[in-house]
Amino acid sequence: MQIDTSAGPAAQAPRPFYRHLYFQVLVAIGTGAAIGHFYPETGVALKPLGDGFIKLVKMIISPVIFLTIVTGLAGMGTLRGVGSVVGKAFGYFFFFSTLALIIGMIVAN
């Protein structure tokens, strides 16, 4: 009796280091810092691109957070569990909002 092992998942070759996201982010940070230091006028000219990127991130983050919360709550089985999670979420929200306000008041004065 012979067992066919060719149908199994093939081992993937490791990706080159430059294909990893962390490496690409570090290169982008280094490139941006170098351009800003050695060519400040080019850095100023590229400012609208950076501002546009930040605005896009701010535009996307709210729906992502909302949909993540809704999906998590929809996946819960009981209403009691939902109430517990919502109560904890409100507690964290009020605590950290108050903490941010206190820090803001201290820094402003």
C-alpha cells in the first residue's frame, strides 16, 4: 500500500526581508527623516502628501472601529454578555476621557 503525499500543502519559501511590512515602514521613516534633514525644501513640498495621508487614515479609522465593535457584539451569544462588555467599554471610555482631560488641563496651564 502506497500513500500519496504530493497533495499536501507545499512548504513556502521564506519571504525576502524587504517584503516584510515592518522593514518597509522603517525604510519609509528613514527616507522621510533623511529628506527632511538634507533637503528641507523638498520636505516642505511633500507636506500636502503627508497631510492627505493623515486625513485618509482619520477617515478610515472610525468605520473600522465601529464595524469591529458591531461584529464582536453580534457574535456574542447572550444579552447578558453584551451588557457586561458594554458596561466595561463605557467604564474605560469615561476613565480615559477624564484622564485625557486632566492631562490636557495640566499641560495647558
